[in-house]
Amino acid sequence: MESKALEPLVAAAAGSRLKPSPAMTAGTPIGTIEDRAGHASLVLAAKVFFCIAIPVAVWLAPLPIQANAKAALAISAFMIVAWITEAMEYSAAGMFGLALFWLFHVAKPNVIFSGFINDASWFYLGAMLIGAMASKSGLPQRIANIVVSKVGVTYSRLLLGLIIVSFLLTFIVPSGAACVVIMASIAIGLAKLFNVEQGSNIGRGMFLVITYTTSIFNKMIIAGTASIIARAMIQHDGNVEISWGLWFAAFFPCALGTILVSWWLALKLFPPEAESLADRHDALRDHFGTSASWTPLAIKSALLSGLALALWMTDWLHHISAPIVALGIGMIALMPFINVLDENDFKRINLLPFFFVGAALGMGEVLKVTGALDLLTNMFVVSIGPLLTGKIASTFVLYWAGFFYHFATASEVSMLATSMPILMEFAKSHHLDPAWVGMIWSFASGGKLFAYQSAVLVLGYSYGYFSSKDLLKVGGILTIVEFVFLLVSVVFYWPALGLG
């Protein structure tokens, strides 16, 4: 669900581990290939079966609700199961569900398609335009070159520099996959300078850190699809406003803690084979100390990207919403005489997440209007409602409930889209701060143990530098550490921001 401009790079990265080479397939028995194809067909058939069987079971269930509410539940069940199993592409499943709502007159069209007039959908489009501008300016590479070339020649300092660069890139590159691709090129260059291969401690440490922290940082900053849709649902379903600046300020202590702990953890779990590049200082400087010249296009791109970032970080002051800033700056970049972006840049933007966000928000609105959401909320109350008895207990329950719920969903996006409307309705009905509840739940989607839980993790894993066991080890520790950071922030820091 990232920009199409990145697809060649992503495909090349994925090919290092996930795709067999011609030499491998040449020696593979035909029967083995056919067996794998048959297995894949069976898995797909099972996914399709559940996508049909579960909605039918919901429709036939003796639920004490009206017919249109039951239809809303059944069609929503199809969408949710399709998202969880990935039987269909996310946006295709979402749009198919909206078409079913419309076909069976479950709700009025202005309700079904209300997600497409929500600012979250347009924020995504604007953010991708900002990302395209940042790439044209060369800012990501310039930031990486400056930080990595200045931190020092020891592995420890270079590793810390990589984490800092990953954090900084999150502000200007609204795509976790794009950040990983950029960071991977830097890490591969460092691995070559250290003269180590895939599977080395240096390679494992670098790739694990940049992959996992990237997947976390775009939850702390409204920069990726998951954080964009989380904020939109909190505002839309929770009826509260959350500024870009407030979100960033709330999670900034967690970000600082993540930078330091992930750095220390990688050094302890994967002690480097070489401590320093002191004897190759000139090679390091040559590799990272150069950058392209500042052309007029690069200067204009950097200025517009910087203006967007400055307006995002100060939206609490001028009250211009982040989506308006993103889309407005993006449109300015397309204007004559400015010409930072052109029609080809616009065509390369992947619009599928735009339709997914709109479909997910539309589903929530249909459930709400038909009254089906009330039934789901009551079921949710029965399961975890009694456990939300105080600030500490509620933080514990919400974080770990979200963490375990994420195992059933193939991505954090589907986790948030399928659960946030219910959670917001629950918060309002029980006089809880929807912003407080929603931000904790959204942050819980950052904790992961397996690559399938995030496209970013899959991409980082595909380079072949770390194993699933390495990811499980680092993910398990950081998930616990992130909870501690969150709990401390919620209890001592968030009240000063007016949260909770």
C-alpha cells in the first residue's frame, strides 16, 4: 500500500529472500512446484470459504436487531474477514463491501461513501505528494549522509546514527516501506565497509533496528496509512479533535526512549564482529560524505517539504488542519511555474490506500447509522469493559488487548480499521476520553513479533540479514519496553497535554 514509485526497489529487495532464483527453480522437481501451487490454491480456497461462510452465519444468526442492521453486520463481516485473511487486496475488498451496502440498500449513499469526504482520505493523498517532493529534493539521502558521516567511525555510533536517520525520515517520507528501502541502501553500504555478509551480527543488528524502529516510528508520528486512519477514526467516530502536533508531542518521550533502548539492545544481542572503521575513515567519508548539487528543483522541493513540516508541527497554533496543509502544499507543487511535481509524479502515486481508508470509514459509519455498532459495542463491553477500572489498569488492558488482537490481523491497518469504530463508541458511552483510548489502541499496533504483521517488517526481512527468530527476540523485548514507556507517559506526561 505504498507509493508505486517504490515498487521496483521493493521488488528487488524482496527478491533477495522471498523469490527463488532461476538456478534454484531449474533444479526443483516439477512435482514440488505443483505441490506448492496446489497448496497455495487450497489456502486461497479456505480464505474465500471463510469470507463467505462467516457473513452467511452472521445473517442467519438469531440476533435481536433489524434486518438492515443484520445486513450491515454480515457485509462488514465479509470486509473484515477479507482484510484479515488478505483474500483480496484491501481496497478491493473495501470497495466491494461498499457496493454491497449500496446494492442491498443497507444505508443511503451519502452514508456509505462518507469516508471519501473525510479528511483522512485526502490527508493520505497530500502526504504522498509531500513524500514525492521530498524524494525529488534529495532530502532523505542528504539527511542520511550528514548524520552517518558525522556521528563517528565506530559501529556503536554508526548504529545510533542509523536509528536517528530512521526517525528523521519519518517526518518527510510518509511511507514505512520507503524509509526501509532508503535505510537498507545505507546499511548495505556500511556492511560492505565492515566487510561482513548476511547473517553477521553487524548486519542483523543494523537491519533489525532500522526495520523495527521504522514500523514503530510511523505510529508515533502521523506519517503512514495506519496512523492517518487511526487519527481519522478517533476524530470521526470519537467526535474529538487531535492535532498533528498533539499526537507528536504525546509520543515524543516514547520515541526518544525507543531510539536509546533499540540501540542498546542491538549492541547487546548482536555484538559486532568489528568495532570501528577507523582504518577506513576515508572510504566512509567518500561513501556518505557526498551528495548531489542543489539544483533549483531540489531547492524548491526542499522548501515546500519544509513548509509542510513546519505547518504540521504548529497546527495547534494556526489551526489549519494537517490534511489541508498536505493537500494544499501538494497542489502548489503541481502549479505552473513552480513545477516541482508533474503529471507523471501524480500518476505514480498509489491511490489504493485512498480507497481503503474511505471504505473503512464508510463501513464504520454504516454500522453506526444502522445500529449494528451498538450490538458490537455491547459485546465488547462484556469482554474487556469491566477491566477498565483506572488509568493504569485501562492502559494495561488496552495495550495488551490490542497487541493480541493484532495476531489475528495481517496488518496494523486492518487491525485499526476493524476495531476503532467499536472502541470509540465504547469510550463515548462510558464517558472515557476517546482521544486517550484511541491513541493507546493505535500505539498498541506497533508491537509485533512476526513479519506477517507488517508490510514494513516483511520488506526488511526480505533483505536476508536477519531471521524470524531474531525478529521474535527483538520484537518481544521492545514490545514490553514500549508498554513501559507508554504507561509512564500516560500517567505522568499525558495529563499535562490535556489527554485523559
